[in-house]
Amino acid sequence: MIALLRAVAGLIVWAVAFSAIYGAQGLVCARGWQDVAIGPVGLGRALLIALWLAFCAVLGRMTWRLRCAWHGGVFLDRLAAASAVVGLISTVYTGLPVVATAVCR
């Protein structure tokens, strides 16, 4: 059972990251934190970027730890490694709007 949970852990972390980042974006917009300046960026953008980078780091570490499963191991180990890679790529891609676009419109 643990191997099956590990096999989908990368996608679960991506789903949590997606929900947390865009939930935090709603909170930032509702509270007006995007107008509070911290250096060249607003507090809201800094918070969202920090969340995005934290989830990318978690998935990057997960991918790094499971890299040996590519060259050997059972099917669920290879599936866990693939899930971590897909979760990392998905988190990077779905989190890019936090960096590239306006936080609130």
C-alpha cells in the first residue's frame, strides 16, 4: 500500500501546490497584499513566489531521491519516479503565471 501511495505522491504534491498557490492568490487579492511593497515586488507576489519555489523544491528533492528507480527496481518504483518528474514539470508550468503575470486584476 505504501508503494502505491509513493507511486502517486508526485501528482498529489502537484495538486496540493496548485490548490495552495491559487488559494493564496485569492487571499492576496482579497486582503490587498499586492499593494504592500517589499523592495521591487509586492508582498503578495513575494508570498506566491515563495510558495511556488517551496513546492518546486519539495518535488525536486522527491525526483532526486527517486532517480535510481529509472535504472532498476520494480514497476511501482519507476512509476513513483515518473510521477515525481511529471509533478515537478506540472508545478513549474502551472506556477509560472505567478511570476510572469499580474497577481490581481
